[in-house]
Amino acid sequence: MSRKITIGIIGLGNIGSALAGVLSTNHQVILRNSGVDIRVKKVCDIKKRKTPFSFTSNPYDIINDPEIDVVVECIGGVNPALKLVLAALYNSKHVVTPNKELVAKHMKQLQKVAGENKVSLMFEASVGGGIPIIQPIKECLPANNITEIYGIVNGTTNYILSQMTEAGKEFSDALKEAQAKGYAEPNPSADINGNDAAYKAAILASVAFQIEVNMKDVYFEGITKVAQEDIQYAADIGYLIKLLAITKKVGKEVEIRVHPTLVPKWHPLAAVSDNYNAIYVKGTPMGELMFYGQGAGGGPTASALVADLISIAHCSLPITHYSLLKSKIRNISQVQSRYYIRLQAPDRYGVLAGISKAFAKKKVSIAAVVQKEMVGNVATIVIMVHTVAERNLKAALAEVKKLSVVRKVCNVIRIV
Amino acid sequence: MSRKITIGIIGLGNIGSALAGVLSTNHQVILRNSGVDIRVKKVCDIKKRKTPFSFTSNPYDIINDPEIDVVVECIGGVNPALKLVLAALYNSKHVVTPNKELVAKHMKQLQKVAGENKVSLMFEASVGGGIPIIQPIKECLPANNITEIYGIVNGTTNYILSQMTEAGKEFSDALKEAQAKGYAEPNPSADINGNDAAYKAAILASVAFQIEVNMKDVYFEGITKVAQEDIQYAADIGYLIKLLAITKKVGKEVEIRVHPTLVPKWHPLAAVSDNYNAIYVKGTPMGELMFYGQGAGGGPTASALVADLISIAHCSLPITHYSLLKSKIRNISQVQSRYYIRLQAPDRYGVLAGISKAFAKKKVSIAAVVQKEMVGNVATIVIMVHTVAERNLKAALAEVKKLSVVRKVCNVIRIV
């Protein structure tokens, strides 16, 4: 019993052309695996490309084609992707997209228009590349009250941090290597500043908690300040540093944030190295799950796009069955966390006494202190503090900075 | 837009009652997450149980109820589960089951009857407990040519091996501890002998490669022969020992086997400890994926059963769209693998020369040798050999055993 769907692909860059390639070479595999006969009627790009499929440079040839059931948008970015996706939805075409920026920024509008036109908006490929995560959350985990998701959702930064951890490299050298290997863009800022991961955090939060997310409420911080020294001190106390996208329910509020995070070595996320991604999900009654795989690249992303196409073909009703709830996103200043603090003091005498006093004043409680041998005149001190609200820590650190015995607060990193 | 399905649960042991509990406490969560209103019309057990739902001790009150859409079989084993599941399918009721023995032994017949009656047979919970794996393979990965699946699919044995690895325990002590914690049954044989994992291997092979599997073709070997010494020697050379369920395509044949396996420490499966499960899947174009979580227990299993119920409610057509292919399952004697061999020699002089000669005669090539200090008169020698067919290794070992310089071949373990 097979079903046929007819699709058009707009955008033939790395991902669009990988999708066209897989649909061509694996057509029989897909038919056998899913019972779905996916026909590519037209592909579109602004410049002429070699393709086994009928080519157009006008996206409306696809959007207005009455035979096409699904439009796959592989342009990336918001302009002109938003306009084209909306046009397709208004034309009652299902849309499949790997475009995290578009989905994170315009989820609410897109889902509304999709719902009104009784079609589906699918974006499995927007988070975690080839890792099934959006569909499993929606289709496999509905029994659960999901409480937290932690994800390594950016392969570039995970590669850089892995190189810093495993090969002892400094950030700038690891970045150069990532660029040489094609894991980082010539302009790497969206990755290393945490922006890319922030889109994915917003999408995960929106799907898991069925909430509206405004990108301005998503706190993000990149890995550019992580030093080789931090990697080493973290290792000494049993941790690795990972860039995590975190979202969790805290009472009626939701946290959505991206930042470097100390992860204990025994945690399954700690074993995720190189350019791999992994998403860890906690809920009741399922307990803890983790989904691991290639978070980018044409092949893995094409695999996820096909998953969405199959899902559309298999299900008779549009898959967006709910409206997004409004929810308060907690400001980072109110987030509670444990912290790692690295600071330098010209001399160690009196330092701990001064810091302890400043911390106690703001109700910050010290969990552990590591002092290494002095290098020249400078002592490095690493402090871990118990769970505390960020605003209290910030206030305490402002006091600490004023102490004559403290030269510099070098870095502050949250602990998972 | 919500849909209603009406179900009956047969069997109220650990899993059946956990399912009834989740459907009762999380009814609104499930409705919100999935748009599906799951109504439990009747529950059944041979002995009277406390339940918020209407109770019967006659399973046919459920099977013959025209209002019930789905029968959830939570009895376990083949008798009387097979008879009841078939009766439900013949009555055009969808069936959801966590029963790995039933599914592994009777997949072909059950799928045939389900297909003839235009209903679905769903068994997400039969492998990996709360980990979504069957549905992701079917629904999220159809773009891929899956080539291999390696899984830690038995929590009992993973707990025992983790204790042996992390706490240096001997097998028998670790088993006792697993029993005390409720991770192992009073009669643990189905787990520790690899039988339970063999059912799951058969199901994974059948789903991933869409083939018929006869359980007699599934090779399995348990963990009872794994000694603390093996754990330590493996660690010395950078490996952990895990009980893996392995299935892979090799040309037109398929391998399906369960045995203790040396897994390199850097492999994502190596980080799976305690009673957790994880399933690692390789395919083109997606690359490598891993799914990690709780492989047993009422809550996680109930989560997976609900996933199947949602899937039935969301899809208009029965989900079994293909017929199982016949495929040659490769005999273990023909399987190619690398091997770890631990043997004892009364004296080390002449041993390696003798072994090398015996191995060379059968085309077994040595990759590495570790010799430790002699204890008393006995030298332990650990040999790793390059990939070779099992029958060649067995023939070589038969020769080795005849050597006067070899006292005993203590253990032979495959390397992933």
C-alpha cells in the first residue's frame, strides 16, 4: 500500500542539493522503508544548477503549482524565506524546512497560517541535523511531563571545545582548525557567539512546552571567553566544558538559555565529542533520554527532511494540533545555578577571607575552593558556589572586584 | 482538533498497571501533547486488582467489545498472549504490546493477520523500554540505508558489567547486588544468558531490514563467563566490555547476534553505564545515531506504550505497510570479527612462538599481545587478533589448546 507525494525544493545549496540527491539515489529505499513514493516535480535556485529534476529560477513556479503537495524551503535566513513559506502555506501546501532562524523567529505566525490552511509546518531538521528530536518529542513522548532539555546543538563549538579538552589547544587555534576542516564558517560568529544554538533552544522550548518564544527572551553567551585554563581547572574537579542549550520548566515559568556549562564527566553529554550533537531530555514517567548524532551536514539534514515528508504522507490530518501558549520566560538574572569562578589574586593571604565575606553578604555559599601554586606574583583561585540566583552572584562578584586582594575575576561559568 | 481512542488493557502486572496509572494521572498532559483523548474502557487480569477503571477477569470482554479500538497486551510470554493478540487482530482491533518474546517469535504471523484485518501491530516498548527506537527507525529514518545496529538492550547485564568495571566486583557479587536493587530477577537466567537481548536483536533486525527472523538463527551468548580479569585486561588496552545486540547487513546476508563485546572507551556506547540502555544505528546518509535511556521499568515502558497509542490515533492507515522479506541469517561460524583471547601458560618461553604458528596455519593474524608478570608458575597472555572468520579462529584455538606450552584458553571475546 503506497502513497505518493509530490514536492518542490526551493534553494539548492548544500542542504537542498543533498536532499535532491538522496531523493534521487534512495528513491526505492525510501519507498520500501516507508511505503511513500516521493516525487520531486521541480527544484528552484536563483542560479542555474545541474540537477536530475526539472529546474526553475522562479520559486512561484513551485508555490503555485497545483500538483505540488509539499514545498521544501532550503534557502536559509528570514529573507526571502518567510515570504515564500507564507505564500506556500496560504496556497495550502505543507512546508518542510531546516531553517532554524525562520522557525525560531516566526514559529507562531507560521503555525497559525498553517493551521488556518489545514496544512503542516514541519522542521525536524532545524534542530540536531540528522538526529530525530522534534518528531520523537511530539509523537513518542506525549505521555510525559517534560521538565528539562539540555542539548549540545552546535557542532562547530563542540568541535572547538573537544579540541581544547582533548588536545590542549587554545580557543583561537581550535577555531582555525575547525575552519580548515569545514566545521566552522569563514565568519564563525553565529556559531561561536551562541546565536545558532539560541535559535535551537527556542525551538526545543516551543515544541517541548508548547509555548510562544520571543527570541529577545532567550539568553545566549558563546564560547569565546573559555580559556584553556578553565578547561584544565574543570577537568581537575571532574568536569568538562560544553556549550549547552538549556530549557526547563520552573514552576509556571520557563528558562531558555545558551552558555558554556560545566558538565560532570559521568554525564552522558560529557562523552559527546568532536562535531557531534546530543540532546538530553528529562520527563515523567520516562526518566532520562538522550538522542545523539550528526547535527549538521547535507546528508544527515536530508535524512531529517525526508522524515518530515514521510510524516506528512503518513498522516491524514495536519500535524500541528495545538496552539502555542503564552508563558513567562525567566530573565537570566533570576535563573538559579551553581557556578565556577576563576580569579587571580596578587597574593593569597587574605583573599579567601575577603571573598567569603563578600559572598556571605549576598547569600552566596562556597562549595569548594581550588588554589594552585603561584606563578610569579599571581595566585589563581577557582571557586565553586552552591545554587544561587544569578543576580545574587553578580552582586557578590561586584563586591569581590572591589577587594584590594583580588586582581581580576577571569571567568564565571555555570555548572549544570 | 482532538481524536478519541478507546482502549482495553489485558494484564495488570508491573507494566500494565504503570500504563493504567499514567493514562489516569497524565490524561490531560497526553491530550494537550498529542491531541488524543485516550479512554481506558476496561482492564483485565486473572486476579482482581484495584484500579480506577472498569475491571474484568475475562480478556474476551475486552477483545469482543465493539467500542474498544485498541487492545494493549501486557501479559508477557507467548501463552496465552499469542492466542489473545490473534483474537484481537481478527476482531479488527489494533494491538499494542511490550512483549518482546511474542513479537520476536511470531512477528511474521502477527503482521500478516494485522495486515489482513487492516489494523496495526505496534511494539515500541518491546525494545529499549522508554527509548523511542522502533518508531524513529520506521518514521524518522526511511531516507536511509541502515547498515548496522549495535545495542545495549538489557539493563540487568549492563548494571552487572558496570559494577564489575567501576567497582571491581566479580560477576557473582555484582549479580547479587543487581538482585538486591531489583534490577535482576530472582531467576536471572533469561537476562544473564543473553536470551532477552536476543529477542530484542531479532526485533531490531526485523524492523531495520524488514526481514523475517527465526529465533533459532539468532546467536546469543551471555555474560556469565566474563571475569574481573577480562574487565581489567580490556581496560588496559582501552576497552570496556558490554553485552551487545548486534545486527548488520553483510552483502545479501544479515548478522544477528548477542554476546559480550569489547567496545573502545571513546565509543558513545562505552559511556552507557548502570542499568541504562542505548542503541547505536549507522546508515547512509544520516551517519551515526544513538538513542539512550531507561530500558525497563513500568514508567518508561508505559511512555512507549502511549507513543504507540498516539501513533495509531494520528494515522489513518495501518502502519504495517510492508511484508517481511526472506533473508539469509549468517551463521556465527561465518561471522567476521576481531577477537580478544585470554590464555594461561605454565611458562612464557615458547608460548608465543607456538601460538603464532598455530594461528598462522589458520590465517589468524595477531594484532597485539599483552603479557603481565607471572603469578606463581602461571603467565597470563592476552592476544588481540585482526578481523577473521569465527570458524578460522575456532580452528586455530583448537590447535592452540593442543600445545603443551598452553595450559588453558580462559576466554574469547569479540571486539566491536
